[in-house]
Amino acid sequence: MNDIKIAPSILAWDLGDLERAVEISVEGGADQVHLDVIDGHFAPNITFGPGTVKALRRRCDLKFDTHLMIDTPLQYVDRFLDAGSDLLTFHAEVLDGPRFDELYRAVKGRGKEVGLAIKPKTELPSWALERLDKISTLVVMTVNPGFSGQSMDMSVMPKLQKIRGIVMDRGLPADIEVDGGVEPENVGEVVKRGGNVLVAGAGVYGKKDPVRAISELRETAERARVKA
Ligand code: DX5
Ligand code: ZN
């Protein structure tokens, strides 16, 4: 299985002080920063856009993992790439094969990575199964999109395990990212079921010592990986 990667979600920090949020990720040794973009249509919240991503890019060299929870990703793909995103994740619920292909061309044409996310109740559609080799990160959401601080929906675990099985059977290099409610208490189970990129909002930024929370989450995940 791929390496464990920790992706703190800055949505859980004080949105007026996002500079500190990315500093914490750097100090804690995170692998990437998870940036939740929500448009108020796809999910019931409005967060930030490409201007914020660009401002943070000037303050941080970590990989930017931009999770687009928006209805019209094609309209914004270039702006998020210009802003400095390294991985752009789109939601399967607003796509089909041809739309995905268009996004894929736009992102790959600029040398960046494409992710595909699914909500807790969404199965990977057949058009996505046919294109798995084009997806660098499959994002399995374990909360409904919108807010940080929700608890993980454990009923997603069999789907996560199934997706890991498909990726392994086909010998694909895709990362499997688990997003929503990841905490030290459940990260072991998530890793055993096949998640290797661990998004954590409250699980990092909600802790007393968020810098330390990053390494603790990593250590717990690594231990579970050895046993898996
Ligand atoms: C939810 C977002 C998640 C969320 C993670 O819409 O996609 O990334 O912020 O935060 P926690 O880990 O607190 O659930
Ligand atoms: Zn997210």
C-alpha cells in the first residue's frame, strides 16, 4: 500500500488566520494541506476561493490538495491551478465521463494531479471505474460535505475497503484519501480498510497542540499500517 500521508484541513482553523494554519501544517511535518472549497450550492456552506489559495501559496511550499465541492468545476479549474493547487479534486456527483475527460485534460495539460471524490452514499460510477488510471487520488468522504467537526460515518468502511481492493487488483498507484471525522481513535480502522491519505480538520486543528497532533496521527496510522 502507498505511504501514509497526513493532510490537515485548514477549514477547521480560524478562517481569519489561515497563515497560521499552513504554518502549523509545515511545523507538524504534514505531507499536504487540504483546502476545502465550497460554493453554497453543492454543499450548504461557503468557504474560500482561488484568491485565498493564492495568498496561502505564497506562504507555504507544501502540496496543495484542493477539494472542490462546487457545482461547476470546469468554470474554475484554471483559476485554482493559477492559484497554485497541485492536486484538484472534483466530485463524481456533478460529473459524467465526458465532463471528467474535459477536466482531466485541463489539469494534466498543466502538469497537475486529478482527484475524484465521492460523498458517503455515492458509489464509484462506472465511468469512473473506466478511468481509474487517470485519477491520482480517490477521495472517499466519511461525512457529508459542508463542515469540519462532524463525526465519521463508519458505514462507509466496506466501500472504502472495496475501493482499495479494486485499486490493488488493477495494480494502480492511486492514493486513497479519507476525508471527514478522522481522529486518533478511528485512524487505525481507516488505514486497515485501505485509506492512506488522511485528511484531518478537527483531528489536528481542534487539538490543544495541533503541531503535535499531526505527528501523533501519523504514528497511530503507521502502527495500524504495519498490522494491516
Ligand atoms: C467537509 C470537508 C472536510 C472537513 C474535514 O466538507 O471536505 O475536509 O473539513 O474536517 P474534519 O476532519 O473536522 O471532519
Ligand atoms: Zn475536504
